Amino acid sequence: MEQQITCKVESFWDAEAMVWVATSPDVPGLATEADTIEALSQKLREMIPELMVLNNIISSDYVGYIEFQLTSHREEQIKVAS
């Protein structure tokens, strides 16, 4: 039976830098950014397994799945003129 690991990733929109920023308490060392949430997801697909191996969370010969749950937060202000 194949194993599955689940990790939570949080992201927020940095309005000043105009990028999505992601970090995770489940993946030590994870800190990355991208222009779009789709580009951020693609980066996470590559970085999460690499960092999990580097942090000895999984072995380099791990067979299974790593699921990441990406929660995003974006806050904006709308100016309404009367």
C-alpha cells in the first residue's frame, strides 16, 4: 500500500511586491513566491518533495503521494467615491 503525506501550506498576497508568498510549518525551509497562484502551485510541486528529503521527513527512495493543502489569503481595499 502506498503512503500519503499531507502538509498544509499558507499563502498570502503581498501587495507591495505584487506576488503570492507561501510558507508551511509542515515543510521546514519552505518560503517561496510567484506572480500567480497557479505559478506558486507549480513551484510547490517541485519544492515540497525536495525540502522533505533534505529535512529527512521522507527518504530519497520514498514511494507514495504528498498532498499539499494550499490556503490563500488576499485582502484589498475598494475606494468608493460618492
